[in-house]
Amino acid sequence: MKSAGYRNLPSCAVLRSFECAARHESFTQAAEELHITQSAVSKQVKELEETIGVTMFRRVGRRVTLTEAGRRLAADLAVDLENLKQSVARAIAAGKRNATLRIGVLPTFAGRWLIPRLGTFLNDHPSVEIRLETRTVPFDLTRERFDVAIHFGKANWPDARMNKLFDEEVLPVASPKFRDRYLANEPARLAEAPLLHLITRESAWVEWFAMNGTTDKRLMSGRHFDQFSMIITAAVSSIGAALVPRYLIEMELECGVLIPLSDRPLKTQNSYFAVSPAGAVNPQVNAFTRWLMSTARRASITNGQE
């Protein structure tokens, strides 16, 4: 017998049709993805609107656009559906006697630092499955059901346990071709050369040059990118000089496609942290966090940060 509290909840089919139509803002594309008719999608969306009592879409000719209420529901529902998929994945893993860790990680950090080292953890913990998902801003760990996240910034993530991995030091680097073209071996020369900027850290070059006794209004000009991965590629391609953490360019420094332009790195005010939900007790999370911390400590020693 159904509980009275659940009698008026929309069916999963109705919610799935709405989520798909909201994502595409098109009943036609939703029907194609779900392999049903457009009229079926329209009917299910109408059923949802009648159940909730709120209009989800504005219909303008043949087009549909989300209302504000529809946009809010779509955002919440996308998270809920992902959590449902994660619950099923965890159940499958449990049936196979495996534990699954869902890890939120910054894109460049994942590709450049974490993944090349991850094999060590997996070899030592063969029963643990890893799901890496990229995020660029902090999020609600509990709501999105992440077991661990890699956070860059201050120790200010609410309702979470934070374990510091390492501080950040950025090093001025460029390709040998760029260095020779601009004679960028000293701050005064480098200040006149094209610079690569990370959009979220626009003042990094200004701070590095100030540390080296150089101020120039032109220091904010140059090429601007929103990911370190793009800046690294641009530096290798001789588009500009970059301020990059050494641990993200270990391979480029080793093979010489990037070279330091100074032996004075800039230590920023931010750090990397391993973050997990407060109060949660999970042996796999604890093992992964311990591995992260010991690996980060060895990497810091290797890179001369300790």
C-alpha cells in the first residue's frame, strides 16, 4: 500500500521527460533522446505542471523556454538523478564486494598530478573503485554525495574535514624559443614580453614582479585563460611566459620544453586540501586521504617546497 505522502509524487518517467526537455529546452530533442514521441514528452510535462501547480515552460510558437520555477526544478532534479545513478552504482559495487569512492577534483590537477600517481593507490587497494569527476567551484559534499574532494583555496569549506596537502608556489616558465626571442632571463626584460594570465588569479604576475622590484602598468596585459592546462599548452607553444605551479609541469620541465625564467617562485596565499564530509566514517576515504597526504608530502620534498 502506498504511503499517503507519496500518492501525488510524479512518476520517474514524468521526471525524466521533464529533466531531458529542460536540458535541451526542446520537446523534440528530448523525445529523440528518450526514444518516445514528442507528444508523449509534452503530455508528461503537462502532467508534472498539473501535479505541482506551476508552469515549467513558456511555449512560444514551436519553441519552449524554461520559466524560473522550471529552471530551479531542473537544476535540483539534475543533481537528484545523478545521486540516484550513484546509489545504483554503489549497490552494484557492493554486490561485487568492491567499494566505490566518488572524488570531485579540479581538471588540471587531476590530469597533471593525481592521475599519474593514482596507480600506486589502486595497486595497494585493488578492491576500491575510483570515480573521478571534475568540478571548478566548491559544492555541497553531502548533497552531491562526493566522498572526497580536492579543494584549492583557503581552509573554509563548511561542514567538512579538511586535510592540507601542500601550499602553492608558482614558477615563471617559458619555452626555450620564447626565452631566446625576448631575452627573458631577468624581470625587466620579462616585463616587456607577452604574459599568460589565469583568469581566477589575474594579479599573480603583478605580485611576482613586485617581489622582484618591478612595477609596470602593462603587467596585466597579455593572454588570459581560465584553466592551467590551456596556459601550459600556450607556454609550450611560445605564445607567452607563464606562472605555473611546478607540480603541474614536471614532465615539461624534465624534457626541457619549458624552462624556468627565474629561481624565485611566488608563494601564493592558497593551498590544496583533501576534503571529506564532516562526521562521515569511511575506511576507504581515510585510506585515500592518508595516501594523498603522504604522496603530496613526497612530491613537495622532490620539488624543493620543504
